[in-house]
Amino acid sequence: MKSNETKKRFIELRAKGISFNNISENLKVSKKTLIEWSKELEREITNLKAVEMEELQEMYFVQKQKRIELFGSQLEQIIKELDQRDFADISTEKLLELQIKYLDYLKREEIDLSFQVEERTSLDEAIMNMGKSIRTVRV
């Protein structure tokens, strides 16, 4: 029987999406055994996948936030410079192109900021509804 360390390593590799063939070669465990472990340890593999995905999403969100801050800062500088320029200047055209480009970048980084509100019923209403359900079943 293989050690718990081997099974732990198996869980880590499967959570990363590594194939049974590659894991078999890496851990020196038969593919048949790995498939059995996969069934036995399905919950652990799924949980580890979820944790790793959550970490990636957090990292992505931070990076996204930094990009939004950078684009916003650069857009502010472009707008400030445009305010001081004569629009007949060719460089101004380039600045206008940049302004449009940065507005587009910011638009692509936009996320849905809607809040979800849960409707709650009072305890009295819940009890009344339960009573109605019970009466309906008795009839």
C-alpha cells in the first residue's frame, strides 16, 4: 500500500488537471490504482481545485484592480494635457486617439457592481405559511 504522502501528492496533481498517465509515471503507481484513488478521493480533489481556483480569481481581481488604477491615472494625465493643447496640433490627434483607447480599456475592465438583496419574511409570516401548508396536506 502506498503512503499517505503519495496520496496527498496524487490529490495535488489531479487538482491541477494532470493526466493519470503523467501521475502514474511521476508517482510510480499504476493507472488502475490512480483511478481507484480518484473515486475514493473525489471530494478532496474537488475541494483543492476550488481552493486553487479561488486563489487565481483573487490574484486576477487584484491585477484587474491595478490595471483599472493605471488606465485611470494615465487617462487623467492625457485629459490634463489635452486641456492645455491646441486641437489643431497633430500631436493632439494622437492624444485624442489615446483618450479613446484608454476609455475603451476602462470600459473593458468594468465589472457588474449590482448588489443582491435577500428578501426575508418575518417569523410570524413563516409560521403562518407553514400552517397553511399543513392544513392543505390534511384536506
